Amino acid sequence: MINEAELIEQLKQGDETAFRTIVEQWKDMVYNTILGIVQNETEAEDLAQDVFIKVFEKISTFKGDAKFSTWLYRIATTTALDHLRSKKRKKRFGFLQSLGGDGDEKESIPDFHHPGVSLDNKERAAVLFKAIGALPENQKTAYTLHKLEGLSYRDVSEVLNTSVSAVESLMSRANQNLRKQLEQYYNKHYK
Amino acid sequence: MTSKEKIQQEIGQTLQSLDGLKRAEANPFLFTRIKARMDRKANVWERTFSFISKPAIAVAIVVVVMAVNGWALWDGPGTGETISAETNGSELANEYNVVASVDNYDYDNLTNE
């Protein structure tokens, strides 16, 4: 059984077998992380491909000072967030182009159902994911890494290249924001 | 239970709805798709380089570059005047009111001699 350091060395030589092994080993982690952020299965799959292509192209820049998984999480989260920003820009541009319309920029976003959520939690989880989608980027990333990937605050801090206390603060603010959004949602739907 | 308490209960349950969540699984053929994309990308570059490295295309590019450089150097039609290295120094001096001797330099009464 080949160890990770040897695998990375082989990948740096462009070895296809090493690349395949890395993809097979990490694909669920990458896909799940991206899915939590972009909340669309088709887009998440395309972006997961992008991530591994970037890994192949940029493996020479991986110096081994952080864990490989940390580096991979960073590429995955950055790729997902870049995609969301690009979507937002296109949406704004599309809105400007259609100025003859009613001026209402908000379109209804379909509910996202994460495939890993248990059946009895599906509807609640869909409401929660909508609220997560509205969080600021850093809070969204920290929340996704902690809740969906089960990373500790320490691991999250390494991915975000920040301190553990900063992650605690992000999570606290994320929870407050989520509660506020959920309160608005349930006040609207329970009256 | 009041409406407010019920809402707080709903919020609490919703926040816990991701507990025990299983990781989503990627497409089992993800590597095949990645490989196909990388091969397509490599083919585009290969096609581009093989096109411009064809002798006829490479020569055509060189000829165009040389033609553009040549046109820039010759600078179009021009006036036909050239500056001769044998231009009389005194003519230049007269034209620009240059007086060789510093002692005789009369700033106020500069004339062409």
C-alpha cells in the first residue's frame, strides 16, 4: 500500500496511476464540500473535475508544509466560491440587460436536497440549506466544512488559514444569522 | 405551547437537521470524465502548435513580421531630404544662432552673420 507522500511524488512526475488513486481516494470529500457550497449536483460535479485538474496542474506548488487534505479543501472551497461569484455577476448582468422587466431581481431558487440527509429531515434540511446559501462567504465555508465534512475548528482554521478563535467567531455569527433567517421563515409560514 | 415557543422549537430542530448527514458520493466515473477533459484540452494545444509549426505557415508568419518591420523602418514615402554628414558646421551654427566663443556671446543682439 503506497503512502500519501510517495503518491504525491509520483503525481509530481505526472504519473497517471497516482492521479487516479488520488481522485478515487478524495473525490467524495471534494464533491461533498463543493455541493454544500454551490447546492447544485450538476455544477458540483463539473467543479469537482475542475478541482482535480487544478491539483494535477499545480501539484508542484504543494510543498508539504500543510496536510494534503488541507490543500485540497482549500482548492475545493475556493473553486466553489469563485463559481458562486461568477454566477452572481452573470445574474446581475442578465438583470441589467432585461431592464424592460418588472425590476424584480429575485428569482425563486429551487430547494436543494442533499442526498446524504435522512428522509425525515429532508424538508427541514432544505430550509436550512437555503439559509446557509445566504450566509457571507467565510461563514458559509466554515459552517459547511464543520457541519457537512465534520472538520474540527482546528482543521477548519487550517483550511481557512486563520486562527481557531476566528473560526469560533465565524461559527457563532453563522449560527446567529441562521437563527435570524429561520425565525423570519417560520414566522411567515406559521402565521 | 405558544406560537413563539413552537417557532423556537422548529428552529432548533431545523438547525439539527444536518446531524448524522452522510457524505454525498461523487460520480463513480469521475476519473474517466476528468481524463477525457484533460485529453481534449491537450488536443487543442497540440492542434494549435502543429498548425503554426507547419513550414508554410511558419514561413508566412515570418514574412509578415519582416514586412511589417520593413515598412516601419522605411517609414513610408518621406520628404526625400537627408541629413548629410558633410553639412557645414557654420551653416548649422548660423541657423541656431550658435556663437563659438563664449567671450563674444552677446545674448541681447543675436544675429545671423
